[in-house]
Amino acid sequence: MTDHAPHNKPRLLFLNPPADEIVIRDYYCSKTSRSDYLFPPVDFLMQSGILAEDYQLDFIDAVRDRLSTSATVKQVEKINPDIIFFLAGAVCYQTDLDFIKCLAKPDRIMVGSGDIFLADPKNWLEKYPFINALSMDFTNHDIKHYLQGRYEKIERMAYRLPGTGEIFAINSEKPNTQLEVGVPQQQLFIHPSYRFPFARHPKFTIFLTDFGCPFSCSFCVMSSLPYRFRNNTEALKELQLLHSLGVRELFWLNQTFGIKRDDTLQLLTEMAQFTPRFSWTTFCRPDQLDDQLLSKMKEAGCHTVIIGVESGSDKILKMYNKGYTATQVRAAFDLCRTHKIQTVGTFVLGLPGETVETIKATSRLARKIGCDFASFHTAVPRAGTELRANAIASGDIDGADFLMDQAGSYIAMTPKDLDPETLMALKRKAVLGFYLRPGYLLKQLFKPRSWYELNNVIHQGASLILNGLGLRKKKLGS
């Protein structure tokens, strides 16, 4: 799909490379998709609002379209872009970079984004000379500044200086806290092949009003990013565009919803005025949720909240700076039920310091809190996190090893006295112990749903169980 901009502008291609299975690479958090979900890459979406005025924008999502490497190359060369802004992820970074290399040309600018680049981006540029720049914040204007030679304005980017080839890595200690992306070119990214397990309408997209997270959870990459927030005026303009395009379903991708409390409540009040209303899902911490916020969220169309529980052990929660307890977790899920908002609990298994008993405690908590769905991940030492720095320092992982997948297709690290096979067995037991409870199955069976929702839940649920058992591998085009 292509934006029909005047052809005298430089042509910039957003490229999500091909892969052998469904992978998600955006927002510095790559992983395989265990339940076949895939949504528009938010890195591209945000940059489209910044770049649209000066560049003709094109977009290829080879994962979404099941494109082989050869088919993707053909599409790229048909467009013949001047600039390629590509994603690469730790889940398959070597094949990603090998593919990107084959697209490089002396007069083509290659700019990358992805979780692997957050660790020592200068070194990545030295190792891969065909890459011109690496973005470390997809919500700022660094890419535009780089392309237009305004290097003094760059805040968070590693780049190769044209002409001399000298490499610079800029990481401003005081980046701009205001998120200003204009109105993203949503029409470039809306596509029926994108899927989201909790969507209640087929035409959906991503929406974002902040970047990063101000909390300091030591295993989470979001805490390593500068927190930036968007003003309501700009956000409302995007919502108006989406409504005019017929979009009714949003995945509001803020990593912790409601941080800017007053602004959030005001925006929710404005959202409640749309007719028909938007329907949406978001992430939140349990200690952020209360009656006032949940009431406003419900009025504005929120039907699902994904809550980061992480562990059923207060000891583990404290060890990783979560800032809340299992008691607060239970209270948050109770509140959501009171407001008739569906819940998803996310859990991390296998953090250093864990034991078989703490993992079992997490599995028990998942069943006790009454969440509608549960997502169990294995711990991954992501680039830029305190967890990774500690694991390298203690010798638990090799600092040169970036291959990882929180979905658990392989294990990057384990606690002491737990081998990968045992951790995977505990994860499978947690998944099956949650989803195969007779009472849970009956509740889901008789829950009122539209045909679209029912089909979506059956498809996603079957994929989740099959992938959790290791019985299915999703091969794409060849």
C-alpha cells in the first residue's frame, strides 16, 4: 500500500522484513506470535506522522503478507526507495540483517530500529557498514533530522556521517518530554490481515499517546526508554481521522495507561462523545487502576485491560522493583470485574532468583485472580535492561548473545538450579492449568459474543494451546 504523495519527494519505505514464522519486531520488544496475532508496527506508524510532509511513504509488511525473501526483494525494487526504514528483532536478528544487507545500495539510506540496537548501537554500525543510522526512539524527530543533515538536533540515535563515515552515538541526558508526531498516516497501515486476540471489530489499528514508562522494573526494556507524552489536541485529531476511516477498534499501546492522570481523564471524556464509540484494549499496572479511572475507561469504550502481574511471589515482585504486591494485584482484578471490563494477566516465568515454588505460586495466582485470559512468558535479558547488565556481569549469559524470544520458542536464560527443559515444562503446565479448567471452559463457552469475536477467540485460543504445547510451527512463504 502506498501513500499517493507528489513524486518529487524522496521515497521512503517502511519495511518489516520476511520471517519463517509470525514475529513481532516493533517497540523494542521482538517475539514470536504464539496466538497468530499481528498488528501494524508502531515504530512506522509514529514516524509516518513526522515524515509524511517531506517524503513519499510506502509500506511493506512481509510478515503480514506472508512474503518470501525473493518476493519481498521484488516488491522493494519495484518501489525503488531512496530510504529504507527497517525493523530487526532479537528473535531473528541475524536473518533480518542478512536480508537487509541484500537491499543496500551506495545511494540508498538504510535506517534501522529494533530491540537489539539499544545495546551499544555504535558497535552495530561498525559491524554492519551497510546501515547508515539506528533510531533509539521512534517518537522523536531524529530520523528526519538525520536525513536533512541537522545532526545537532539529534537526541537518541547512532548514525554514520555522510562523506567521512565517522560514527556518532547520541543519547541525550535531557530528551524532550513532549511527544509530537503530528497525525500518523493511519490509512497506510490499516489492513484486514492484521489480527488482535481481543478485538471486537475487524477494522482495527494501533493508537499511542505516550512512549516508554517512568517505572523502574528491572527486567523491562520500557524503563530504559525516556518517558514522553502526547498532548490531547494532537491525539484527538488522530482519533477523528480514525473515526472517519471507519476504524472502531483500537489497541491503545501505552505501556502503562493513565500515567498522566488529568490528561487521560480529559481525553477519555472526549472519546466518550464519539458515535459510534471506539472499542479498545490497553495495558496497565494493577496499582494504577481505581474506580474513577476504570469508570471513565468503560464510558470511553474500553473492554479489555492487560495487567502486568509478572509474579505470584511478593519476594520476586520486590526483587524486580515492581512496586506492588500480590494483594494489590487481586484488588485490581476485582475492580475490573466490578466495572465489567475483561482482563488479561501477563506473567514472567524464570527470572533469576526464582524457584520451582515461586513459579508454581505465579501459576496459582493466575487461576485465583479470575482473569479472563493469561499470558505466560519466559524471562529474556533484553538489551538496555538492568536484568541483562546483571546477567552479563554474573556470567549467566554471553554479552554477545542477542538471540531471545519471550514467547518461549527457546530459552535465553534460566534461574540457578532450573534447566531450560524444566522451565518449559513449568510454563506448559501453567498454560494448560489455566486454560483447560472445566469451569473456565464453560464460562468462555457461554460468554455472549459477536460472531467475529467468537471466531477470533476460537482461532487465538487454539493457536495458543497448540503453540504452548509445541505442536505447531508457523511456516511462511518460501
